[in-house]
Amino acid sequence: MSAPAADPAARAARARYRRGTVVRLLVASMAFAILIVSGYAWAQFRNFTNSVPHGAEVPAAGGPDIDGASQNILLIGNDSRAGATPAELTALHTGHDTTTVNTDTMMVLHVPVDGGRPSIVSFPRDSWVTIPGYGKGKLNSAYSDAYNAAIDHHAGERAAESAGVLLTLRTISQLTGLHIDHYVQINLLGFYRISEAIGGVRVCLLHAENAPTETGGNGPGYSGINLPAGVSTIEGAQALAFVRQRHGLPHGDLDRIRRQQEFLSAAFHKVVSAGVLLNPFKLHDLLTAVSSSLLTDPSLDLLSLARSFEMLSAGAITFATLPNNGPQVIYPDGVETAIVEVDHAAIPSFIDAVIGHSPDLSKITPASPQTVTADVLNGTDVTRLATRNAKQLERLGFHIDIVDSTPSPATATSVEYPAGKAAAAKAVAAVVPGAKLVATSAVKRVTLVLGSDGDQVTGLTKPHHHAATHRRATPQNQGIPCIN
């Protein structure tokens, strides 16, 4: 006789047990693999941090530290080509001068002590500022002034670079009132190699850019850029050209800053979303690209900074640019000089907003719209944006005086106001969702500044040419901001 059939319930129980065992084994294996990979990744990172070259220490704050334990890290780009192979020098499209010490990129990364959203403030290289010990000059000349002085006194390369960084640091600290706690310098070669190590990033241009149109003739161009309109994936030489070009752009150095901010945002996002920090092979390539190209102060904890790196992904970091009145031409000592004029009056409230010290307006009651007269300025490339917003404010009962454009692009929409006009400013801000209130002596009355974030007066439909990102109205953008 055949054996009696097994109880169906017992068979089902055994099957569930086997499936559960397989699932548990898979989960355990994955957890073990993640543990091994993570441990290997962080071991690599620790070895990397021990090998990064260090420059001079950052001097202690000379007075009160206005943002306390929050960290301000100077990010500086050095045009040095040291260590590049002949092939890389050709790809860099920057000539074969290995002694150049220009600085086209100067930013301050602000990391709040309370774990709030970090900010990156960009400083136009042509900003006309006071350089300690050297008088008035363009901001980027601070580095070369100190570097060359150190070389003249027979200092070594690392000491000369440290001198350049520290004078730039002092200049920015004096300009903003911020104490700079640390610095990270990266050279052209490092940027080139990093962009390749992460597989490039996607960017979008409003117009095609290539070398002949950049120079206005048939020459090779300054940056070597050669990119079509629309979305492109850039790395290596074209990534470098994208962030370095300023000739041929409508707003020159200010458009270049916008590009640098877009590239950094995309790069942060890719490093985080692609799991670079947990992939030992990708991490190895990235750290190899960086290790030969950095200079930091000895006290900077790169490991701690890396642990908070996920916060720097797109959407979790705020980009801003030093307040300015746009490109100007001046004649110091009778010599025509193109500069970016710094808006010194607006800096205190700007810095307060960056570090979270904005005035408490919670107890101030908004004024009645009928008692408020405002100006409206367009800080974007969207035509008639200020006019449409001004008319909408008038429909809501406000009085409008000046309708115009800002001298330079504005990223964030804001309501600026002078002393004594907080109630009027709150009334305007109440009908512009998302706009930031900014107290400044740079304006005579409440001023709505429309930025590329797309915020505008309630009741208006966002234009097809999206003010938030300067996108083209085509599906090819894939959600990527299109810029000059």
C-alpha cells in the first residue's frame, strides 16, 4: 500500500519555514555584505584623510564669533596644473603654465551647529573689495598677492599656497563679519579628475556654447567649451570649461557662479544617490582623484564632514551669492577695470539670513495693503515678470512705484525693506508665498525682488519659461534647470 498523503497543513507549514529560512539567509548575507563594504569604504576614507596635504592653521577669531559653534569652510579653486600629465594639460585647455595661481572659485560652506540646512555662499572673483595690507582690488587678487609675496621670500610651494588661502580668508572674513573656521583648496586637475571619477553630471544650457562664439571670432576660445543647447552630461575637460567660462555670457562672472552652483548641486546629488560613499570601487576612484589635489587646514575633520555629506545633496542645501550691483567699469589710477560692485549695505542682513539670525517679526502685525507702496524688480530672464507681479499687487490693493530689473540675477525671491518698514514688508510677503524677508539699508522702500526660484504674487500662473529655473518649455530638460 502507498504511504498516506501528508497533511496539507503540515506541507504548507514546512514550505513557509523553508521560504522564511531563505529570506533570513538572504537578509543576513546582504547585511554582512553591507557591513563589509561599509567598513572597507570608511577604512579607505580614514586612510585618505591621513594622506591629504595640510597647509597653515586658521588663526583664531579676533573678536566675537557671530555664529558661535557653526562651521564656515572656505572652498577655493586654485588654477594650479601641478601634477598633470601632458595629455591632461591638453585636455584642460588652460595652457602649459604650471605656476598659475589664479582663483576663479571662492565659496563659503556654512554648516549650522544645530543640524539645520547648510548654505553655500559664492563670492564673485571680480568683487571690488579691500584686501588687508594691499588696499582695494579684485577679490581673486588676494590669493596671488600673498602667494607671490611668499615666493619672493623663498617660501616653499605649500607655504605659498597657504599664504594665498589665508589672505583670501581674511579678506572674506573682513567683508562679511564671519569667522572662517576651515578651508579646502582644490586645483584644476583635481576638479577634472573628480568629474570623471563620478561619471560626470547632467546640466542644461539655454544656448549652445562653443569656443568660436566665446571669443567672438574663429580662435580656440578661452575655456574650450563646446556644448549644445539643452541637456548634456559633462565630465573632464567640458566639466571644467562649463564652470570656468565667463567670456560670452550675458552676466559674465555672475553667470559663471550660477554654473558653479548648478554643477556642485548636481555633483552632490549624484555622489549621494549613486551610493558612491558605500561603493568601495567608486569611492576608491573618487578619493584617488581628490588626494593629489587638495590642501586643507590641519584641524579640518574630513571624516566628520563626510558623515554629513548626505545633507549636501540637491534640495537640502541653499545656494546664495554675495549681494552686488552687477558688473561695473571703474578707473583706479586711470586704468579701465571691469569689476563686480559689492552691495556693502545689504551684506549685514544677508549674512544674518545665512546664519539664521533674521529678526523676529512674529509680533509685528502686517500693514494694510492700501497703506503700502512697493517697488518690484525682476531678477530673472523671464520677460515682463516684474510688470505682471506689479499689476497683481495693485489688484490686491498695494501701490506700486518702480517696476524694473535687478542689475544682476537673483536666485531667491525676497522682500527687502529699510528700517521702520517691517509691517509693510510683512504685508507684501504675505501675498508672495516662499519669499524671504530681508532688512537692508540698500532700499528706500519695500521692494519685491523676483528670483529664479519661481515664487511670485498669489494668483499668478507660472509662465511657460519657468522663472524658477530658466528652463526651456520643452520635455528634453528632464527636470534639469537650464541656465546661461
